[in-house]
Amino acid sequence: MSKKPLSGKAAAVAGAGRGIGRAIALAFSRAGANLAICSRSIDELNEVKNSSEAHGVKCLVGVADITDPKATEAFCKAAIDEFGQMDILVNSAGVELESSKVESSDPERWWRTVEVNIRGPYLVTRFFLGGLAEGAKIINISSGLGLRAADWNSSYTVSKAGLHIFTEVLANELWPRKIDVNNLIPGPVATDMFNRGARGVRYTPEEILERFAKELPPGFSPQERIKHPDEVAELALYMATLPVGGPTGQTFSLGRRPF
Ligand SMILES: NC(=O)c1ccc[n+]([C@@H]2O[C@H](COP(=O)([O-])OP(=O)(O)OC[C@H]3O[C@@H](n4cnc5c(N)ncnc54)[C@H](OP(=O)(O)O)[C@@H]3O)[C@@H](O)[C@H]2O)c1
């Protein structure tokens, strides 16, 4: 039997309870990686644990709000204690809590969006750094909205722009340890976050794809295509399995339009 591409590796995925993070965690488990996963929803995490362990790997679950330093540090420490060192870190946890123009935005939701999308990946990365293996990969799930100015959604746009430059700073800091740090831009993906009109109800990616089969929501370029989260996981797996000394400080995109 041929060796799986991530056999013997340990991968942490923040925001793995559903959506893109869940798809990445499951793809990594199929590829043979042991997992450490976190979010705030234990039922979703346990579902991912059960599904991933069916592939013969171990999955450590941590309930943590990634804006809470104590809870985040406890999760990262438990993962490093369990696996010794981490080979891959994926920062997928993120929110889009408001999408209005600045004039009508809610100050609390605006700031909370920035907090989750920036302070969150910062804290997760900060507490994993000491336990990352030489040659590890960090993959930050970013957005094309972080690279161009829209006339709406400023909290999300500002937060993802910050994540882009955070990735580049980390790449500069970590190359001596042979740790590659890159952004992944998914483009529109059939997840709870994308399914804006249906807050509070969970739909499968297939149901969301069906809902938007004929038309994208307003604000999306018609040349875009909504993807299944598994398509993003394929790119994440590619990035996670690049040889040591590969690209770092770069942006890999599934978008279908220029930024
Ligand atoms: N879907 C898209 O079209 C799209 C496009 C471009 C970029 N992205 C980016 O892709 C990433 C994943 O998005 P998605 O579409 O998969 O969203 P999603 O389906 O809503 O999943 C988000 C995940 O992050 C977790 N999370 C949110 N806030 C958290 C917090 N404070 N602490 C810990 N975990 C938290 C959620 O769990 P809990 O709520 O239970 O904590 C959930 O597991 C995000 O960074 C997003 O900005 C998505």
C-alpha cells in the first residue's frame, strides 16, 4: 500500500467545525494527518473528529474562541503536548458579521469582525509558533476582498487586508526555520458564511450550491463560480504537501477574476 502524503504529520485547523476548515481537516485526515481542531461549537467538532478518525488518524478537539488568549493557548498547548510538534497550521476561523457601508455599520460588529479575523489568527499562530516543526507550513485562509476596496463590507475587507500583510511578515520572520507561510484565497464557497440570507439555519454545501445555481448574490462578479468546500481543501492539501523551500509569503487563489 502506498504511503499517504501526510502520514506521520500533525495538522492544526482553527475553525474546523464547518465550512472550509471542516473540508480541509477531513482532506488532511484522508491524506493521513493527525489533527488538532478548534472552534466554539463542540457538536460540530465532534462530528469532524468522528469522520476524520474513520480514516485511521487521531483527532484532538479543543473548544476555543480564538480571540480569547487563555482558551487559545490551552488548545495550542494541548495539541503540541499530544503530537510533540505540529507540521501544518491552517487558520480558517473567520466571520463576516456585517456588510454595510461605513455610515450604517454597527461599531461593535465592525470591531468584532476585525478581532476574530485578525487577532484570532495572530493568537493561534503565536501560541503554536514554539511547537512548529522545521519545514512546517502555515496556511491562512484569506479573501480577495483583502486585496481590493469594495464600497461595502469594510470590516471584513480591512481584516483580510491585515491578514495578508500578517502572512507576509510571518514569512519574513520564519524563513530561517524553513517554515513557509502563505495565503489561500478561496473565492466564493458554499458555506454557512456565504449563505448570508439564511443565518441561523445550517445547510449542506450541496443545498447552498443548488440555491445559487442560477445566480450569484449581489456584489459578486458574474465570472465567479461558487465552489464546494472540498475544492478549497484540494488546494490546501497541495500547499501543505509542497516540498521544503517552496513558495513563502505568497497568495494562492481559486478566484476567477483579477483582484
Ligand atoms: N465562504 C466563502 O465564500 C469565503 C470566501 C473567501 C474567504 N473565506 C474565508 O474562509 C474562512 C472560512 O470561512 P467559511 O466560509 O468556512 O465560514 P463558516 O462556514 O462560517 O465556518 C467558520 C468556522 O470558523 C469558526 N469560528 C468563527 N468564529 C470563531 C471564533 N471566534 N473562534 C473560534 N472559531 C471560530 C466557526 O465555528 P464557531 O462559529 O462554532 O466558532 C466555523 O467552524 C474564513 O476565514 C473566511 O473569511 C470564505
